[in-house]
Amino acid sequence: MKKAFVLVAACVFLANIFSSCFNYHDNDLSISIQEDEEEYKLSAHFEERKTRAVQNFIKEYTASNINFKRRNNNYIDATVTLDDDTKFYIKSKQGILKIKFNKEQNSEASYEKIKEMCEGVKELLAEN
């Protein structure tokens, strides 16, 4: 009886931890958005053929010259600072995208901008 209670309590605890997570899975698509008081994170695994479209969307949305290196399979692993002083970490390569945004180091407007960008990426990846 005591083991069952501990197991149920552990399950409830884990469910609470992951309640702020959004996960979308399709055949070759996995998108996870996690958010807490300090950070907003997007992690996506998708078909490699969509990599260029995702990277172009991010460049256009941020109106920046983020340099996705073509020699290394369209790869970037850097902290980016936009013209409005928005800072975020991005790692992107064939079929993989990770974005980390620190809420404490950025403004509320920057948070809304990055969150909206990530929603746009999510919609782009969900398209056929």
C-alpha cells in the first residue's frame, strides 16, 4: 500500500513538472516548447528538407543577418543579439532546431517577439 502511494505521488509530481510543456509529434516531426519563470525553450526535430525554410523564416522574422554556415550543413550554434538588443541562443543544423531565450536578460517585448517567432516555426514545420 505504501509503495502504491509513493508511485502515485511520484506520477503526480512528474505530471506537474511537465504540465507547462507542449509536445507535438508526427512521423518525422517532434516539437517541444518548455517555459518557466526564467527561460523559454523550443526544441524541434524535423525532416532535413525543411531546414532551409526554417532558417530563412528565422532570418526574415528577426530581420537579422544570422549566418547559417552552408559548408557545415547549414549549421549555427551561437548566441544572437538583434538590433533591438534581444538576445537568444540558437542551435540549428539539418533537421534540428533549438532556441533558448532567457526572460531575465530580455524585455517583455523581446519575449513576445521570440515566442511569436517560435509559434511561426511550429506552424511552418506542421505544414506538409
